[in-house]
Amino acid sequence: GGTERGRVTVGGTLPQRVLVKRILRTRAVAHQLYLSLLPSLRSEMLGRRQGSATAGIAVRSLVQQVAGHARHHTITPARSWGSGAARSLERTVGMAGKDRGMAAGAIKLGDIRTNWTEEEIAEIYNRPLIELIFDAGTVHRMYHNPREVQQATLLSIKTGGCIETCGYCSQSSSWSKDTKMVAEKLMDLDDVFKEAVRAHESGSTRFCMGAAWRGPSQVGPKQFDRVLDMVSKVRALGMEVCTTLGMLTAEQAAQLKVAGLSCYNHNVDTSRSYYEKITSSRTYEDRLDTISKVREAGISVCTGGIIGMGESDNDRIGLLYTLSTLAEHPESIPINALVPVEGTPMAKLNIKGPTGLEMVRCVATARVLMPKSMVRLSAGRMDLSIAEQAMCFLAGANSIFAGDKLLTTPNNERGEDAAMFTELGLVPMPAFKGIPDKSNPGRFEIPTIRAESIHKADLKAELKKHANA
């Protein structure tokens, strides 16, 4: 082996151990790659004194990764990282896992499967945290660029007055006197669009809109039509658009799809067995039914849960079991930490919130179970240090909410996040990278029916502006 204009070149037949050592001396990035691959290489290659064709292929794969990227001292993008050395781990990493305490042949890192058992998930979840983070980071690098983190913005377009009884939510009318929450009307299209433009200019590539409804059926077609206009107009900015509007009918889901909706959020919140302790106004099956309708409409699914509502570790395992055994993995999985709001039932219980390391464990387990999904570090991030957030990113989180507010609760300021990105070496993720490429999702033309409706709303807003001048 040797170097030629900064690139690694390999020739001859050297023992694998000697070859790897020479790679290490070539570039610092080779050392980084070697450490990440060492457990798998050791079990398959370095332990075989006489070598084999399989070992040679795996070592050459490592060499190709180093040769292609050592010059730039950077980690490869997700698509190219999905081949070569990382892909060769899919078969061997299970053997390395066995050496670290995982059941032989039972769990293979990087496999896409929806038939997980609760016992398997418990085995992953309960692993020593340092090993779990390593495994999750390994899986993360198989399918994603580990430096890329998407920035999303969440706006409450209809605040308060919700008839649901979610014990964690300040927007329920059932305890509005205690929370001092005043119900507001649905925002105008023009005001929402201005917020979307501001978010886009600030670096967000995903715009999420939440309405405190049981569902669009509660408010009638006029308000839902306005939301459809919001979806189309914001999508035309080139942003991903997500909404959370409560329970949907099949027809409403289809309308959102036509309007250009990228993703629909409908969290299952917790495990099936603990759900009745969270709300009494709907069932777990109600949540799953809406998720099914969203999927059938061809919209990407965003569903996750909240950690720190008094649930046990088994409930957290149950939540992850629900998510990972859906017919298709959710494209987006928000992991939230409870933000207790004064006056809500959850806040009155004085429940101790999750620690940073508990959040890391949940993120890491989600990443191992659902390798391709976006794992979003969502509410409660203000209570995490930069070091704890870094561990979440290392374990597979690749999205945050940016901006100083999430619906009704405070959030990290953009300046703080910018400083964190710089300190950790993170880079913003482009729009639509975490959404399956179906009919070129980046290109969008506003449907005629929505264009006409948006035009009328724009004229109305212009007349209102002149009237107030």
C-alpha cells in the first residue's frame, strides 16, 4: 500500500491486519472509519488467521471508502454511504453484536423489518447504553449522512378550544381555566404564509402547522379549505409541509394529498396499555385508523410519542413496538420529552421528566428498529445540554424544531441552534431528503382549485390591508 496524491492505493497480497494498519497511517479519516468498523471486522476478518475471500472483499470495501473520501476529511453522504463498507456490515455486524451480548442471529443491525417482537425490542432497549449508542450510530450511518440534521418549524394555526382531553396538552377546553388558555380563531392564509417565508429564510426546510381540533369534521369545510390553501401555498415555496389536525376521514386525507401535503403528524403518544391514562376522549385504535387513512392516501406518516408522562420502561418499549410494527415504518418519528404546562393534569401530578440519557436511549432504540426513518428530537429539547443533544444525534436523531416556540411551549432559539451546529460540525439537511421520492416531490404546482381559492384570499387580504392603512 501507499499514497498517491493524497489517495490510498493498495496492491499485492498483504495480511489483513498489516493492510488495515497501513490504512490507519495514511489519513486521520481512515482511523475514524477503522474505529467505526472494528468490531465487525474483528469478528469476520481479523480473527481468521488464514484469511478468506469474504475477508478480502470486506477489507477492499473499507479501502474504497477511505480512498474516496480521505482527501476531503469528511463523512460520505447517505446514498454513497449506503454501499461499500457500511453495506458489508449488514451480515457481519450481528456477529459482532453477539460478542457484545446480543442474541446470536436474532437481531441483525440495519435490517428493515416490521415483525419485531416486544422481547426483541426490550433486548435492544435494555442494552448497556454505550453499546446501544454504538449500534444505533452504526445503523444511522448505513442510511443517513450523520452530519445532516433537518431544521423544521412548527406553527400553531389554531390555538386552544380543543374538545379532546389529552392530559399533557394546554389547549384542551376541559382545563382552560387552569391553564389560562384563550381559544383563538384559525389564522388567515396571509399570516401563515408570512410565517412560512420567515421560517424558510431562517433555514427551515420543513413547515408544520397544528390546529387544536378533534379533526376537520369538527369545524366544517370552510376552515378546512383554508388549511388546504395554506398547504398549497407553503408547499410552493419548496418546503416540506406537515400538518396535525386531529382525526381524518379518507376523503379529507385525499384532499390534503391533492393540496400538496408532504406528511401528516398523528402521534400515538405512548403504549397501547398506558394510553387510557393519557386521554379519555378517544382510543388507541382511533389514532391508528387515521394513520392508516393517511398512508392509504399516499401521504408520508409522522407519528411518535412523548416520554416522561409517568410511563414505565415497558410502556416506552410498547410505544416503539407499535411504531416499528406498522405495515410500513413511519417516515418521521418525533421523540418528545414532556413539557409540563401549569394547569394541565400531567403538570399537577408533579411527574419527574425524562433525563437526557433516557431520551438518548429512546432515540437510539428507534434508530435501530426503524433504520430509514427520520428520528426527530422534538419538544423538551430546552432541557437538554449540547452534550446530551450531541449524543442524540450520534444515536440517530436527524431533525430538530427550530424557532422559539412549539405550538404553546418554549423552544430553543435559532441563535443557540446555529452555535450548536457549528460546535458539533452539523450541517442543514435539504428539503425532501427524508421523504421517499415519489413522482419528484420537490416539484409542485398548485392545483387549479387551490390556486383560485388562494387568489381570492390574497385579494381579501390586500383589501383588508388598504382598509387599515
